[in-house]
Amino acid sequence: MSTETRTVPSGAPSRAARVRNFLYRALIAELRVYSSIGRAIARRPAVPKGGTGIAYHRPVMTILIIFIVLSAVEIPILDLIVHPWPAVRIPILILGIWGLTWMIGLLCAMLMRPHAIGPDGIRIRSGLEIDVAVAWDDIASVAIAKRVDEPKTPRITVIEGGVEYAERMQDETNIEIELERAVGIRLPGLPPKGGRQDVTRIRLWADDPRAFLAAARPFLIAAD
């Protein structure tokens, strides 16, 4: 199927709506940083009972670890530089520790919030915010299909015969989910990029696409 790189038309949200949405998303992200760290300490990934978690973090893991190490090294260096000035030192120290905690929380979120394949359906996840649930009754097929998109291609695009949602990792996807009908999903943010979207196909990245397919197959057979 050919894909047009245009988003689904929608009215622009008001400034007040954008501000409220920004504050809400910031709060949710902050809470998930700490809950993800807690899950990592407890070794409790967000995978339903009887389900399978499929990782998606491999393409960005090295970069994320480098950022965490650099952030950790930066804190004592900056502290030495501004040590004579407490009014400057304390805020910088607080910001440095908060930033490092946030980066660790993002890493933990990627590890503890994998794609989840379970009795109720598939949950597509990414980082701190993305968590899209699709029931088995709405899924027609799941297949391995690697594709590389142009940088900055929107998540939601109009395709021949419907609308596609793509959750890419460094512009790539390798799993394609065809839906039985247009299904409503909810993305972070406001329309046209976020909010409720009715989609007919979903693409995503899985570190092990064969394991993803193997985990989904029994549920697809049972749903037929």
C-alpha cells in the first residue's frame, strides 16, 4: 500500500488547551520516571499475567547510557566549579541530580514498559508516554515487515484505504498490524498529532520481531 505523508485533518487546539495538555503530560512523565525506577528496583515489568514483553530499546540503548554517564560525570565537575558560590551551587546541584534521575527513569521505562502481548490484546509502548492498547477482536493480522521512513514523518498518516499509526524507533519499524476495521486509539498530546485517532493499520519496532510474532500467534488463532 502506498503511504501519503500527511496528517489527518483536525482543528487546531486553543492556547489554553495546549498549556493544560503540556502541564498534564509533564506531570505524567514525571510520575512515570519514579514509577519506572520503582519497577526496575522491584524487577516488575509492566506485562500482564500470561503475557509476553517484547523489548524495543536496542537501537537507542547505547546513546541513552552515554547520556546518563555524561550527566553523572557533569554533576561533580560543575559542583567543583561553582563551589565558592552557594547561591549558584545549590540550584545547579538540584538540577543536575534531577536531570540524572530523569534520564535513569527514562531508561527504566524502556526496560520495564516493553510492548506487551497478552490475553486482552497488544499494548504498543515507547518511553514514558506511549501506551496504546489494541484488542484481539480488532486485529486481522500481525506480520514482520521492515520499513524505513523519512525523518520526521508523522506518527499518523493517511494511507490507501485508511489511516496508519507508526511507532518508530530511529525512523524504522519491523512489525505491521492490520486491523479488522478503523479502531480508536489515544496518543499523547492534542489533535492533529495526538489525542484520539481512528486507525486501520499499526506499525512498530520490536527488537526481536520473530519473538513478537511467536507470542501473538496463539492469541490470533484463539480469536479466529
